[in-house]
Amino acid sequence: MSVAATCRQLYMLAVPLIYRRIHLHDRVKQPEFLLRRLTKDDSKIPVFIREIVINPGYWLNESNLELLVKVISKSMRLEILSWSCTYNVPEVILQALEQFCPSTRLIVSAVMYPSLTGRQEEDTGFSSPTLHSLTCLIPYNPSQRRKAKLCLFKILKSSPNLRKLVINQESAGCVMFGWDPNRNVELDVRSQDQLPQLEELAFPLFSVQDMVKWGDMGGWANLRSLKIKNSNILQAFAGRVPCLQSLVADVTWNDLQLNKLLFFRLGPLEELVLNGKEMRFPFDILEAYGKTLTILTVHAPEPYDPERRSDIPIAELQQLNAICPNLQNLGVDMNRDGEWVSRSRYRTHFAFCII
């Protein structure tokens, strides 16, 4: 066999891997050339595509958008389509997914900023039954914050298959604008609203009242992972999270926020991560949740008041063998320098990080 024939054979063997993930953004040389190659009448490449990642920019003009829709229509085995830009996913993309790839998971990372596509329409949100994951940024600017909230609420009410929601928040400039970064985003949930049943929720900025309504509508029935920055919101999940496995919470002990965990039914937890100054080791909490825990991390940097330092005797930590019989990974940080110790994962024994 000639060298050329061998190279061609190797290339043909590599094609399913080369085109398994397609990434389209401004840094790609000639995205239009790639799109035209994929949409040739005799091209078999789209059948190998499993994921398309789109970072819209100046390349996404009307012509390339039409080619992109054609690629989607030919990618019958497409599993994931990721969109990272504004809240406006083009309607033609959503229609193509629903028509040709209804089982595809749409993953959106949305930011409120002017469109890069040359069109200056306002962000209005979108509706799609294929939306699986949404990461969004809530701006600190009051007018933009309201628009982002309206976009988010429209998406939530029209995305029954949404399973993951992560809410980030701009912090720079909050003081300048006189805007409280912890101010809640009001959803004004009504009984007729069909909100999704989430499996993962991170840093919700909604009011406790809205969260309670959402939970009463079954929104937390399948929730497995929860990350919060304010433990006051835990009351919205009490008795409503029968499947919760992972809780990551920023808390403080001195205002009794952490003790609320004792009164909220949040099980069966397998992972518990607590971050907060002036926090003692949570033995009381472990008495309630320790039987099912496999991962425990306690991050308690140096308190503001040196007299309130709380070191942990090794003898007390040894109680964990009885309190948490299934624990496989333990990270304890009482570092007086305020530095977080990276934790290592072990399958069969504890990793103690005591400083």
C-alpha cells in the first residue's frame, strides 16, 4: 500500500473523532468554510457529530446561520448543542433542534450585553423544550438587572425540561451604582406557571417566597445538588428535597444560620460542604446527616476575633468514625492564615487537613 493510501486510510479512521465535537467561534479560521464542508450534499461527516459548541460573533451572519441550521438538520446523532452569548438563541436554531434533534440537550450560558451578530435587538429570552442547562449572569446595573430577570423568568416558564440552573452575579461597581448585590430577583410565581423540576441549582437569587411556591409546585422533587450563599433560603427546601445528595453552603455560626440545618429535612445528603468564618466543627449537624455522608468539607478560615478561634482536637475528629460510618473524603480547614488547603480524594480512608 502506498504512503498516500495509508495516510488516507488513517484519516478516514480518524474522522469520527475529529468531527465528534465542532466548535464555532471567531478564533476559528473561516468558520464559513467548515460549515460549507459539513453541508455538502455528499458529506457524511455530520453523522459523526455529537456536540456543537457555538460562541456567536461576527462570523454568525445570515448566510452562516442558514448553513448552521443545515448542519443541525443533518446531525441526526447530535447529543449536545452549547450556546454561549446573549439570552437570544436564534429561533431557527431552536426550531431545527426540535424538528431534527428533539433529544439533543441545549446548554446555554447567557450574558446581558450588546449582540455581536450585528443585530441590535433587545434580549427577550427564548422558549425551547430542548433546554437542559442554563447558566446566566444577573448584572448589577438596575435597568439591565430587570431585563435579565424578565428574560430568565420567560425561559423558566417555557422550558419544562430544564434540569440545571446556575445564577452568577456581577459584583464590580455595585457600590458605585448603589445597588445591593444580595437583593433578590423576584419571579412573582403564580399557580398557573409551569416551572421546571430542577436537578441542580446554584446560587439562586430569588426570594424565599418564590422559592417556596416553586417547591410547592414540585420544583425540588428531583433536586440532587444545591449551592447557596445565604443559608436563610434553606427554609424554602425544607421537606421538599427528598433526593438531595449534595449541599454547598456559605454560612456563619454566630447568627445561628448553620443550626437551621438541624430543623430542615434535607436528605439524604451524601456530600456536605460548609464555608464560613467563626464556625465550629459541625458535630451537631453530623448527628443529623452523618449516616449517609461520603464527602465532608469544612472551610473555616481565621475569625475576625482571635479569641474566637476554634481548633479541633484530634480526639474529637476520631468520633467521625462512628458519626459518619460511610465517609470516604474529609477536608477540614482551620488555617489561621486564611488559605484553603486543597483536598485529595481517597476511596477507603480519611484525608485530614488540620493546620
